[in-house]
Amino acid sequence: MRFFGSTTVGATLLRQGFVGQARWGTGVSAFLLVLTLASSATAAPAVRFLISGNAGMGTKEEAEPFVQRFAGFVAAKLKWSADHYEVRYATTLAETRKELETWKPGFAALSLDLWLQLKKVAPMTPLLQAQVNGKATTRYRVVVKKAEGVTLESLKGASLAVVGMEDPVFLQRVVFRNRISLPGDMTIQATPRPLRALRGIAQGKGGAILLDDAQFASLKELPFFADLLVVYESPELPLLGLAYVPANVPDGSHQAFADAMVSMCKDPEGKGICEMANIESFVPASMGLLNEVAGWYDGK
């Protein structure tokens, strides 16, 4: 889900996060928020939050302001007491997977690629999508240095810089719809410094970079934008915002939590939180599109 919203290209590209890929608002991005409902007979908090920042949230200290504001808003909306919930932060996909398996989550706010990778670890049903710039989907574009005759196929053997999204199955089957084979045709290269990668591409050092809608829009601010060329655009892909694990939410409380999320961007205080994540609003998940994309990911 792109996490801390910004009008500057540096912040837009370097601080990807929540939806969608980090990434509610950017579609890149790997922000994961998991809530699990525990037995009231135990001493553990009834609701647990797990946030995975492996694609742009930064350190736990850097993520703390957003985490606390977001958790505080949801807790107040649902009338949770301070001892009713707990927040944890994981910095890698492996840590996130382990927490999912250990905590048995009830709810998850996560990017599309993470949902596809982890839906068998914790079977999740999408509830909401994030809406950015008037739509709840994003496209990914392959950007290269402008040159005569360059195509996606001509990039075979080149490096492909990605921001926080390295799953070759997601990239090949979903983003590229099997137009290329990964990592065979191109070398996937995770980059924490996309601006540096873009400068190198514009200077003719070779390679390509994969950008979502928000990231690509910010390129227009760069002085070397005219030297860049798009050689591929993906289908429109959903900006997943919230899912839940039905087996772990037996009381049907998932709708109340979804309603709290929807209200956040409309609330005077919550609106600022949404702006931090570069999100306009949350809308009901489009299950038709999500199921279609899941089929692509599973090779169907």
C-alpha cells in the first residue's frame, strides 16, 4: 500500500509503506497490521496488533508516531480500554509470518502482495480497499531511459529495481501477467534508494525500475523526467486495505472494525492519520477483482 504521505518526490519514493506495496496509499509498499481476538479467560490483551514494516516503514522508532495514532483512533472508536489491545512491530516478512502463525490473527491491514503470499498461512477474507486519487486500484509501470526501439522484451538480462516488493511469483504472474519470466529474464534488485536508481537509469547506466501510480506521478517533479520512458503498464490491481480471518473472528465483529476504518478518513482527527498514509478513503473490497488476481497468483 506507498506510507507517510508527502508532496515531495524524495519522500514519496523513499518513504513508501502501507498499502500497497508499504502500502495502503502507495500500492508498493508492505505494511501489515494484524489484530487477533484472544480468550477473555487469559491475561493477554483481547486484541493484538502486528505491524510489518519490511517495505518502507523504517525502524520501530520511526514508525511509532503513526502506529500510536492509528491504534489510538481505532481503540477509541471501538471503545477499547488501554489494556484491551497490544501493538507489535515486525521488520521482515519472516518475522511477520512467524507472528501470524503464533498469534492466530483475526484482522489484517496489508498490501496485495503480502495477502497473496500469506493467505495460506492465515486464510484471510478481504474487507476493504484503500482509495487514492479517486480509485482503489493502481498500475505498475516499468521505467527505463528513453531510447529508440527499447521494449520490455529487450530488457532481458537487465536489472529491475523494486521498492519493497520482491516476490518473483507476484511480479511475474500478477504484475507482468507472464510476459516475462522472473527471476530468469531480469534480475530483481530491491532498492532502498529509488531516486538513486532513477538517476542511474536516466544517466544511461542501464536497468529499469518498477513504480506504482503514486510513485510514477511524482516523477514529473524530476528534472530528468523527459529522459525516461515507460515500456510496460500492468493491469489495474487492487489496493488492499483490510482483511480478516473468519476462523478467528467467530463473533462477527469484523464489520464493526471495517466500519471504524471507513470512518477514520471522514473524522476530523482521523483524516490526518489517513493523510499520513496518503489515503483518501476506504471502500468495500472488490471480491471479483481480488479473486481474479488470486487466481493469477496461484497459476490458474
